Amino acid sequence: MSDAPLSWNDRIVAEFRANGGYAAWSSPEDFAAGRPVPPRVPGLDGPGMPLILVHHTGARTGRERVSPLFFQPVDDGWAVFATHGGSPHDPAWYRNLMAHPRTTVETGDEEVPVVARLAQGEQRARIWSRQVALIPKFAEFEAASGREIPVVVLQRVTPAAAAGE
């Protein structure tokens, strides 16, 4: 085992798995000291960040990866947001999901097979406006990025669909 410090994502993933599917909010002091979970986000209740762990395969490398992502429940699945913190570039997980859309999501108590697809038109507008209402910082990310933030829907795969029926 390596003595290298865990990356931000690795630390969040470890906490998520150790605590039944959530990473507790940090105090401002914890966050300033380097704990990777931000302080409580206004408008979000609960014991911690509303996260899912999204598994994805590298578009170029083929390596398996896991990303902890904010989500919004959508029908029988989840919407996730490719903000990349306001960067003008899409995050790697987004490119990976578009290249390899069949994957899994960890919700804390189960691992769920899903298919990723880009939300478009009215669906994207509805999901995005709800997310911005919940977390206004997302609008700031979109403005800073100079691009429309992709909204990805991770739709639960039914057992029949997974079996190819």
C-alpha cells in the first residue's frame, strides 16, 4: 500500500463508503484545514453532502474511475452536473460517460446499473433551473465557464433491459 496522500476524490469516496452513503459537512475550520467536504451549502439539509459515486471508464485510457458527484433525483435515476468548478473545460468524468455510457452508481446502500445520457432542451432547462434554485453557486460556475454546463441523466437500467430483452 502506498503512503501517498489520498486525492480529494479518494478521501470523499472513502468517507462516503465508511458512513453509509454520505460525507458529513465540514465546519469552516475543517474545510480551511484541508478536509475535502465543503461547509454546509445553503438550501441543502441532511447529515452531509448529497452525493452519489459514479463509476466511469476512461475514454482514452480505459482505466476504471470513481467520482463523487452532487446529484438531483430525476424520475428513476439521477442528474449530475459537469460544472468542473467553473472551468471552461468539461470534467474528465463527463467525457468518459459520453464515451462509455453504461456504468454503475453507488448510492450508499446499493450499486445500481445505469445508462448515461445528455439531458437536452426542456428537460435540461427544467433540471438545471431546479439545481440553480437549490445551489445558486451552480449559476456562477456556468457564468465563469463560458459554456452551457452539461447535465447528464443517469437512468437506472431495469433487469429486463440489462438482460437484453
